[in-house]
Amino acid sequence: MLITNVDIIRADGTAQKDMSVAVKGGRFAYIGKDIPPGEWGEVIDGGGNILIPGLVNSHTHVPMTLMRGYGDDMPLESWLFDRIFPFEDKLSAEDVYWGSLLGIAEMLSSGTTSFSDMYFHCGSIAKAALESGIKCNISRGVSCFDDTKRFVDLPAYAEMAELTGEFHKQGDGRILIDAAPHSEYTTRPDILADVADFAAANSLRVQVHLSETSKEHLECVGRHGKTPAQVMKDSGLFELPVTAAHCVWLTDSDIELLAENGVTVAHCPQSNLKLASGVARVSQMKNAGVKVAIGTDSAASNNNLDIFEEIRAASLLAKGVSLDPCALPAHEVFYMATKAGAAAQGREDCGDIAEGYRADFVMMNSKRISMTPDHNPLSNIVYAASGADVEMTVVDGRVLYRGGEFLTIDVERVLYQVKRCVQLLLAK
Ligand SMILES: [Zn+2]
């Protein structure tokens, strides 16, 4: 594929005008001012549109699109126990499959090329992801509320082991399996340690929820005399590459701990706002050397999967809480949603537009109202654009979404099946 006449924004925010981009074998083969010689298959006139690296959603629970709008404006406990958990108890593998495809379609159409997920019936998520062509790091969340049960006794262990055997590195590496203790408050230190051992033995990365709410954080201190981050460190979890979602209530020494151990924080600003969990101290984390990526969390607590909204919210919140309009500038938050997210997934050759990198990219329509005028294309992307301005989404050099059309997903069928599944679930 050869795309001519495009502006490029790299992961570090630098922009280049009037460029040509060639893709071969799923990777960027040429990026420059000239039109490279050779046979390039499809040639696309970019018409002055903007290419950005594919966006990475570093924390979500994609099947929860089924619960979009099912419980809002409620206290966290009753939201969870009266709405979300009873609904989830009824979910079948088929429900999870259709919910995953709905969420994947939403992400592709709003510029996300890779996501990190934690849920159950994960084989259905993997199947949906493989069919759609998107990238994802899938993890089976491990919880345990029965003190007599060990990690290996849990259904989550069996599913995690099966998932790893069947799907890890499938789809030319587009599917990766991660290990995931759900959180400190839904497990025990010995389970955290056992999941860490499982991850180490299978060379997996780790996803976890960390200090999302004040209650969770303080109850852990009451239980163990340590913060959740300290409990995880002492369980050996931080010896692995970890992505920790939320991190709203980290202490100063927790922030140091995460920096020392190379943990990536998946910052989910809109979910934290909607559930009134608080605001993560991203500027402090960044100054302390903590790696930060961006996520939406689920559509039940967001309620969409548009990463453009999170990019903007992350930057605005950092400015608002610090009373510093220079906090988290456009290029930094853009890097978090691209290269930092890909690196957190263990995809070092993804997340940027550079020769040799995997060709995951998004073409933004520069003729849209929100993209006009073009004083500063990065500013338009970070502060003005939304997922609706995405013209084309490409993963490993394969066009998956273009001009409102999905090339790998029968979206009419997905919409029909999701409505059918939800109707049946509500009737159960
Ligand atoms: Zn979550």
C-alpha cells in the first residue's frame, strides 16, 4: 500500500507535512517526501489528511459494552452489586462474543488499533479480536472470595491456562495473553504471588487494578498495614512487566515504588470521574519517572470507548487540578495514548509511524470542522478532534475501517445480535 499527500504526526508529537508512506508485509517500508519506486498495490491519495499512530486503549473490559447505560449516577457499591454483578452472572460465552465485537467496532471506528482487556469467557474476546483484525492483550481476571481455595483451584486458573495455550501470540502476534490478578481487594497476597509465578513461568505480562478508590486503598492498609502497591511488590508481582489501572490513590512512596519497578499506569480519567473515584496524580507520576498510558475502562463506566476523549480529559484534568495550564501538554498525552500504550503491551515495534514498525495507523479527516484551520495539527488531534473524525483505521497494514465502513465486521449483524442478547439477558 502506498499513501501519498499526507501529513504525519509521530508518537512524540512532531509533525511533517506532504509525506508519502509505503507499507509492505504489514510494516512501514518507507516514510519520506518522495514517492518511492516500485509496485505498491493500492495507491491512496491522502488528500492532505493526517496520519497518526494507531491509538492504544490500555485498560478496558470490552464485553461490558452490553452494559452501556445500564446503571448510571449511582453510588459505586450499589452500581456494582445491584446492577453490574447480577448482569455479569448471566453472561454466556456468546454474549461476550457479540459484546466484544460491538466494542471492537467502536474502537476501530474511533482510531484504536490495540487494546488491553481483563474479563472472563476470554476465548470469545480472542475469537472476536482475531476475526476483526484488531490487536489486543487479553487477560482472565482472577478473583477469590473463598479462603479455602488456592489459585490452582479457581476456575479462573483453568481458563487462564487454557487461554494461554490456545491464543497466546495467535494472529501473527496480534493476540497476546496477559496474566491478571483482578486487584488486591478481590484476591490475597498468596494468590498475587501464584499469579506472578504463573506469569513468569509462561513469559506473560500482567494487568491489574490498583488503588482505584479511597475505600479500597484504606481497607488494604487496615488489613495488611501496607498499601495495595506495597502488597503487590511484596508478592513479587512487580518483578514482571505490569500495567496497573487507575492508581488514583497512590501515596508518594507508592509512586516511587512504581517508578523503581517500571510499572505502567493505565490512566482512565473519565471512568474515574464518572464513578467519582478521584483524579490520578499523573503529573507527579510523570515527574517521578512513572510510565503512563491511557485507557477508557469499560463502557459501563465511561460510557464510550473513544480514546480521543480520554486524551483530552487527561490533559485538561492535569491542568485543572494543578492550576497549571502547562501541565501534561499535548505531545506528552499523545505519547501516552500511542507509544507508551504499545510498550506497556510488550509491542515495542508498534505505536509510532516509523520505518520497520508495524503499520498500525489512523487517517484523520483534515476537512472536518474540528480540524480546521490547521495552525497546529497535534493541537487539533488532542484538543479538538473526536473519534468521529477518523477516516481510516489500519492494523498491520490491513485496512479494517474506512469511510464509515467496516471491512472485517458485519456491523449490522453485531447490532442485531447485541440487542437480542441484551433482551434475553434481561428476561433471565
Ligand atoms: Zn477495570
